[in-house]
Amino acid sequence: MNHSFPAIGWRRVLILVLLLQQSLICQGKKQSPKKKEQVDTMKYANLCATSGKTAGRVLKQKGDGRKHAVLKQLLQLSGAASVKMSESAQHKATCWILFDDPAHLTSGKRLEQRYALAVFYFATTNGGKALKWIKEDGWMTKQHECRWHGITCDMRNRVKEMRLSFNKVAGLMPRELSLLKDLVDMDLHGNDLQGVIPYNVLSGLKHLRSLKLHMNSFFGQIPSEMAELTSLRTYDVLYITRIGFPYHSYFLANPLEYTSQYIALFSFFRFAACLFLLTGELHLYGNYFQGKIPTELSKLTNLEFLDLYANAMTGTVPSQLSNLKNLRELHLNDNELVGRMPKSICEMKKLDTLVADCLGPNPEVICECCTTCCRGVPDPMCQDKPPKKTNAKTTNKKK
């Protein structure tokens, strides 16, 4: 019995072996760990020589081993450009860690989270000079950062919650917050945070379940990275909203009076009740968000409530939103959207409330299935549309 392979078979086997060998070589090259870039920290010996309390302090080549190790890690975390800029929050936090922090940390996860919180503090207080939080017990002291006001940690002393609502936190949100890898709850609403939401904060906080940024001053496009918040579940509540009032600063001095106006203007009772609903919700109303509605939002399949009311969204309503099979309410009014409401959204089985700018003889959005139609300035108003009548008796005109 002849067991020999045909010649053509051997050629195929040989080619296959060579390809497999080359593939393994390539994989080995890809998987080989990259050499860490060597940082000469002595180049930054005078980094803090003219920075506030640390003025006159320099890094020594001998006897400052801990500081050199810490500086090397912080340079890798934030980048040399940010750390070197004397007025940056990263620079101020670095100098505080090196010279003023009583904790005298050397390296590791605790250094990262303490540094991240320090950067946030300096970014939102201007170093405690021009701005000051209402309550900042423990911050920037010898106390463990888990005991700082608004910070809660787990059994491993990893930051899990950051709650600083209505605390006069003002400024830009630093990207270093993404270093809080174990964070599940971030509540910064009712402050004056400004600018855009850094994309890597959203993409870096993989375990984030609750994000409350409403009543701030964010603007720009809705970050597509929001779709990466995959930890949002049915039992989580997600708020990323802002109230763009011209009298926001008035609220800080008169919170009770302001809140009563807020209730009247934005149906706060419904909003507050949402905090206790076991649903997946995304509130983006009352911002200055611009651009098209990101189709990535369709990946948040547990959402039951999506509110984009009162922004500056443009373009048409994306049909991909119909992938949100659990959606019950969709609010799109008071934007600059145009076109026709996609048929696939009109056919969503669980959608009970659909609101758009579809009121008047020349509506911005043509929508036969909307439950409420609105129009904007100069004569803003909304009207509930009567439900479509389903005729039990079908009349046949043909005899």
C-alpha cells in the first residue's frame, strides 16, 4: 500500500510550514515588550525651582532617589510638555507630590490615583488661590486620599466613588481622571466645569456605571467614546447633562431660589424621580453640544430613556437609534435637526414617547409617529399629538 504524498502535496505542505514559521516570527516581534524610554530626570532638576511654595527647591543627583523615581513616572503619565508648563495643573500637582506631599509616595497605583486627584484639584481651584471649593476637607493634606471629602474607596484603598456636586468646582476636566481605573461613580453635577469632555476620560474609565455631569458648562460634540461605557446596565443611571442658564453663578449664592426656577423650567420632578428608577438612562439635555447625533449611541442597548433636548445638534436623526430595543422615551426637540424621522424608529415596539421639532406647516423634522411636536423661537411651543385611531370596523368602499 503506497502512503507517499503526491509531489504537489509536499509543495503545499512546505509552503504552509514556511508561512506558519513567518507568522510566528512576526507575532513574536509584535508581542515582544517595548523597551521603556529612558528618562533623564536630571534635565528637570529645576522643574519646581520657581513654583509657588516649592520655589528654590531643586532635585539633587544624589540623595533624591525617591523624587527622581516619582518624577519619571509622572512624566510618563502626563507627558513632559504638560508637566513642564509652570501654570498647568499637572506641573503644580507634580511639584506638590515631589516636595509638599507628606505621604512621600514612591510608585504604584496609589501614586497614580493621588496624583490624578491632585491634578483635578489644581485644575479646578487654580491652586486654591482665585477659586475655592465650598468643602475640601482633607484635600492636599497628609490624610489618605480615600478620606478626602467626596472620595470613597474599596477595601484595597482604590478610589471607587468621586462625589463633589454643588461644590463650586470650576475649570477644565483634566484627562488624568482616567487614571482612576476602578472608578464606578462620578458625580460632579451642579458646578462650573467647562470645555469639552476629554475623550480618554470616558474611554479610560471602563468600570464607570454612573456619570453625573449635569448643570455644568460643557460644550462641543457629544463624545463618541461615550459608547465605550459598557458597564452601564439596566440598574444603572447615567447622567451627562448641563443646564446652560445665563444666571448659573446666581445659583451658587441662592441655591433654593434657583432650584425652584429650575423645577419650573425643566420639569425637575421627573428628572429627580429618574434617580430612583431601575433603568438605563442618558440625559444630555440643556447643553451646547453640537454636530450630528453620534451613531455610536446605538451601542448602549440597555437605554430606556434618551434625552437630547435643547442642544445644537444638526443633520438628520440617525436610523441606528432604532437598535436601542429597550428605548421607551426619545426627546430630540429644540435642536437644529432636519429631515424625516426614520421609519425604523417609528416602528420601535417599546417606544412610548417621541418628541421632535415637527410642529407647524413647515416643520424642521417631518414625523408622523411623534407623540409630541414642538417648534422653537420666536414662538416656542409644544403640542401633544392625538394617538392614531385604530378603526375596529374597516369600511370597504367597493361594493
